[in-house]
Amino acid sequence: MGLFSKKDKRPAEYIEENRRLLDEFNVTKAWGVKKYRVAEQFVYDEDKRQFVIVEGPVEDPSVDFRDKNPDVISFDQVKDVWLEVDEYWTEGNGEYEPKPIQTITQDRYKDVYWRYDFYLNIETDHPYAGTIRYRMNFKPTITKVPQKHGIFYRRGVEIGGTYRGDEIEQLALDLQAFDEDEQKAADFKKKLDILLVKNKGKSVMQGVRDNLVRDAKNEIYFKKLANMGAHVARADRISKLLLK
């Protein structure tokens, strides 16, 4: 169910009361992607134990999030929270390239791009908000996963699925450990290539150029891993905030 799916059914009395709650809403923090005006953010008032999910950066002085009339929801109205990680692959690197999910064999892992979307589902007994599916990343995270130990290619990061409670925190820890392992593997391969560069029939300068290209690709890859970890960490904070 989307953010605004029931707004056409809201009676005038509810709209008036929700407006009053918005006018009294004091922002404690806003969590989410702030780069894009239509990206969704989780905004909460800790003292009143209320939250809204709204498009656009709350910090933008030219826009008042209250003007979008988001539903004000009490923490006590939250029944369940779970993180949904959508992990799939496509043959192209287009940001919005639609591709059906198909079976893929290990020999093709090196050819495809792995794509990730993060959705935090918040089930409430609010009469008009229902279950909110909050998209945490504005655009899919798209990456190619490097070879494992310089031999085998991975089947993506392998984090697709549904997570609740402590599982979300554990996923954040697992992603951090995965990132550290990948960086160690990249450093090891770089050192190994320097030792073997002459045996490959390349000049030292060619070896240096190869390493620079790979380092640039690795830097982008690690930034994407960090970005994915940030989404999961935010989901963990929100889940704990709403269910404590």
C-alpha cells in the first residue's frame, strides 16, 4: 500500500485533525535521501512519539513538508516493521532498465549487473495510513561484484529477502564485515599483481595503469556497499524507534 492510497477516502473531520497534528509536529530528526526533491524521508517527533513519511528534504527552507499533508502516525499505532531487500540482476547498467527475474548460472555472474532496492514496511492500525511501504533508496543501487579471491564471481552480495527485529541489525553487521573482506581481497590482489606484472609480459607502467583503473572501479564499488549499509542501518534505527 502506498503512502497516499487512502487519501481520497479521508473525511473532512480527519483532514482537519491531521492538519492540527501537523501544525503541532516538532521535527526531532529526518532520516532519508536528501539529494532528491521527491525522495521519501522518515520524519519523527520524539516527544510526541509521532512520525510522518513524506517526499522531499525537510531541511529545504523553500518547502514545508506539512503542505503535503502526510498522515501523522503515532508510534503506538505501529504493529510491525520489516525490511525488504530486493536483489535482482540485469544485463545492462541502465538505472531503470526493466528486466524479468530469471535463473542465472555461475558462468554468467561476471557479465551481469546486480541491482538492489530497500523497502521498509511499516504496518499500522492507523485508519488511513494502513501499511506503508517506504522506499529507502531513491534509485536502485547497481553494481558488478568483483571476483572472489581472484577466481570465482559472486552471485551478487546475496542479501535479498525479508528482515525483522534483530535480523536487520545483523544484516547491517554482515554488510560491514562483507565490505571489510572485499577491501582486504582487493588489497591482496593489488599486491599480487604488482609482484606478477613482469611475469604477465607487461611493462611496469602498464601494470601501474591497470592498478589505477581497478582502484577507481573498486572505489565506486565500495561506495555502493557503504550506501547499501547506510540504508540497512537506517532501517534498524527506525525499527527500534517504533517498536521499543
